[in-house]
Amino acid sequence: MVLLVEDEPADAHLVRMAFKEGRVLVDIAHVQDGVEGFAYLHGEPPFSVSQRPDLILLDLNMPRMDGRQFLQQIKADTDLCSIPVLVLTTSDAERDLVSSYTQGAAGYIVKPLEVDDFIRTVRGIGEYWISVVRLPGRN
């Protein structure tokens, strides 16, 4: 199960499409920002029925609670800190890259500008993180 924390509907659509085209069988829950992400992770309304994700795909630049704040808070939460978080963002800034890894991100991927490259990149994420990597709580 993947939690996608992404405010851009077009990017969220491309992520879903890439997993589907890559035949990566995974449920994807999509939230718009860090506030909704925490509501989802804690099973708060409107996400009272939620599943603990195996992976979080996180955009950095979002309204209300951005990805930087979300990453910092999730890694400080003893119940959630073991969930791998991959930053998937348009930011190519070195300070964002360094900060993300310092705060515990499992990876940092700059969103490709071309749609085909974006889909190929996300498909690779799915193949590796969902099909190859062994994660806690998943057989």
C-alpha cells in the first residue's frame, strides 16, 4: 500500500497510471498535503478506514503542511518513523536534497519534466519498492 502525498492532481494521476502500466499491484491512497497525510495515518476523519502504508511518496511543495514539515514530523513519530518515505518533487535544490536525507528520507527523486520519463521513473519506483524490497509487516 502506497500513500501518495501530492497536491497536484495531474501528477497524482500519472503516478497511478505508471503503477498500473508497470503492472505493479498496489493500492494507492492519495492525500493533498501533510495535514491530510497525518489524518490518514492516524485514521482521523475523513480517513477513519485507513491502512498503514508500506511506502510514502512525498511531494515537498504543498499548501498548509509542506513535505519538509511532514517528513520531519513523521520521522519524529515513533509509531510512523519506520515507514520509508521517498521524496518525489520538482525541487532540484541541493538544500532540499540534503535536508530530506538528513531528516530520514529513504530516497530523493526529482520529477522528470517529460510525461514518458515521469511514468518510467514512477514505474521503477514501484518495481523496486513494491516488488523487490522487503519491508516490515509485508510477506
